[in-house]
Amino acid sequence: MTPPGPLPFRPPPARDELLSSWIGRLARANHCSAEELCGYLGLGQGRVLERINNLGQVDWARLCSAVQRTQHEIAAMTLPDTVHHAVRYLSRHDFQHCPGCAEQTPGLALRHWRFAWSLTCETCGQSLAAKYPAGAVSDRLLARAARGAQVLETAVANNDLRRLRRMDLTLHVVSMLDVCRSASVISANERERLIALTAVDVGMTRPLLGAAIILRGNERAVRGLRRAFPQHGRVFERIRALTHYLDQRLPGRWETEHPTGQKTNGTSRPSASESALQAARQAISELGSEADRQALLARADAIWKRSSGIEH
């Protein structure tokens, strides 16, 4: 069968453009629907193919002749196969975009916008916009999420399956703790995604300390996690021991003197566990997540005593 002639109008693909994005722009340029163009190109009538492992049955001679591009050029516009990775770091949908690039080229979607670690556009350097933006986000959360994104990208680039499984476990734990509705690094909800990326950073740098701070005073959550992950019993025992150590270093005096919810002088004070958590977070913020554990605990202890009015 003789391949069809070239399409009348062939806008060139942008650098790193996704195949489905380019097919859509080709369809608009040639005054037809994307489904009709896919049928003409021999790609079927369904959703435009995006992943490299979906191109096995493509009639390359027909496709290359119609769009005037080589097989290598077309394959480079697809997304990789991620079936064998524990963490879902590649979205099947456009969960974020670059406002500037999308305004300049309507309908444009670039490959790297689909990756969990992409926070800025590689074309123009502008911050990518989530489908459901969070509004005001602290610089600290953004910085920690950026570190988590870098850790995830490195693990994928090195095919480090062990670290990816560890990240997957971390995200499962965050989901069970109701920190956010979805602990997904590809969530269309910006705040949920930033929290998930931050969890990846904490889980890789200070996993036990981070878990102990979150679980401090929440024995019910510890029991729930042990039931969900029985194979990690030793890990949870170490976390429990660390929470007890935190209790000794950050005593719950306020909670014993003034029960939670009781008001003093017309204002409510946070519980001891809440104030201790705030102190721990401030200590990590001041000293950095890479600081020595003893230094972190000592600094958190000092912050907690100062905020609670306790003299040394």
C-alpha cells in the first residue's frame, strides 16, 4: 500500500513537545479533529498515543510520510514506560502547564510538564501552574518540595528501585495519616502535591525523626500503621522509642496543667503535643534537615521551653 502524501499544513513540533499535543495542533492546522487525523495517520480512532510502549503496531512508513518526520523524531515525543516503578511519577493527564508557553502557542503541552519533579518550565523558566492552585504557599514548603523533587528525579534517573520503594512506603504512610487527601507527587492539587514531595524529602533524609515528630502522642496511628505494614514491625518500634525520647526532651507540662481546649485569659493555648511539634518544625527550619539529631532535639527543647514560659 502506497503511503499517503504529506499533510498540507505541518507546524513544526516545539522542543520537548508531547506527541498528543503536536497531533492536536496538526489537526487544527488541517481543519479536522484529532480523531480523524489519527485514523488518517494509521494511529486508530481512540485517544492519541503518548507512551513509547504504545507504538508497537504503528505503520511507521505511513506516519512518517504524512508528517514528514523520522521514526526517531516521533518516538522522542512520547513518554517512557513506567510500569515497573513503585512511585507514580508520570501523570497520564495534563495536571500542570506553563501559562506563558500555553498563551504563546495555544494547545501546547510539553513532555516534562507531566513529570512529578518538574516545578518550572524548562523552556522559559516560569513556574508551572497546577490545575488546582494552592494560593499562598510558604517558601519553606516550596524549598522542601523542590528537594524532594530532586531526590525523586535522581532515583528515577539511576533506576534506584530500592529508594523508589522506600518513597512509595513513605507516601502510603502520609496517606494513612490524613495529612492530605492524596499523597501523590502528581496530584493536580498543588498543596497536596507539594506535601507529597516534601514527604519524599523527609523520608529520604530523616525518615525516623520525621515519622516520630508526626506520630508523637498518636498511639492510635502507630497501631494502625503496624497493622497495615506488619513486615515493618522493627521500624515502628524504633519510631515509638524515638517518640518516647521526644516526650522526655519535650515534656507535656502544659497539657497536664491546662487540659486541651481550656482557655486562659480569654485565649486558647495549643496542646503540649502541638507546641512541641511546632518547636520541632522550627528547629528543623533553623538548623536544616541534615543537622545532627541531638542538635535538632536540643534546639527544639529550647524553643519549646521559651514558648511555654519554662525556665531552664
